[in-house]
Amino acid sequence: MTIPHDKNELTGKTIAGLQKLTRLTIDSARGYSEAANHVSSDELSIAFRAVATHRTYQARGLQRIVALNDREPADGGTSMGAMHRGWLKLRSFVSDGDLAVVEEAVRGEDAIIDAYKSVLLETAGSPMNAMLHAQLAEVKSDREAIQSLRELLEVAA
């Protein structure tokens, strides 16, 4: 994915959308990093760490664009993301272990996909849409990989 390196004159609406996605991708990166520590499967842990790396890269790209437009980029997640990570920890301890963690990961992927779609609709015609479409494609690919792992766990259960 190419991240634009020059200043774009973005509208306030586009900047707000980029900030929203930045916070969500930071939440996602943190969630996957934490989830990697709460699964017993090495394969899941490796997959979760890879997705966390993808999300960190995406967040940095979004932050760079916001900063290039003379705005202070979001550097933290959301309170909902923190609550979701707490729920993830609780579920991993009191329910089906790895399967519960993967189910929460899929749920989180669905939420971030919806957020990307929403921002793309709100910012149609923005110079950032190509980058956002590329990031959305990466998120969808990660979701498919996590879904495949979920299906393997369901068969094994």
C-alpha cells in the first residue's frame, strides 16, 4: 500500500474520518497484541501479532496524512476499544478459550470494516480514498484469515 507523502488539502470531514479510523486502527492493533497473549495456540498468537503489525502500519499512515495537513493526529484509541479489550480478557478466562478470543477478533474486524465503509461514503471523492480502499482491502484480507482460523477451531472443538 502506498502512503501519500505530500500535503493534500483535505476537508474537515475527511480529516475527521481519518482521525476516526486512526483511533480504530490503534484499538485494533492493541486488541490483537493483547489477544496474542491470551491464546494457547502459537499459530493464533503469530497471526494476531501479524494483524497488530498491519494495523500499526495503517494507523501510522493515517497519522502521517493528518499531520501533513497541519492537524494533530489522533494518538490513542477509543474508550469502546478499551472496553472491548477488557471483555476479550474476561471471555478468554471464563469461556471457550481460543475460540472465544477468535470470535471477538472477528467481531472487531466486522466493526472496523463497517467504519472504513462509512468513512469512504462520507468522504467520497477525497484524495485519500485510494489509500482508504487499500487499507480496507487489507482489513478484509485479515478478517478472512481470522475467520479461517475460527472455522478450524470450531471443527476441532
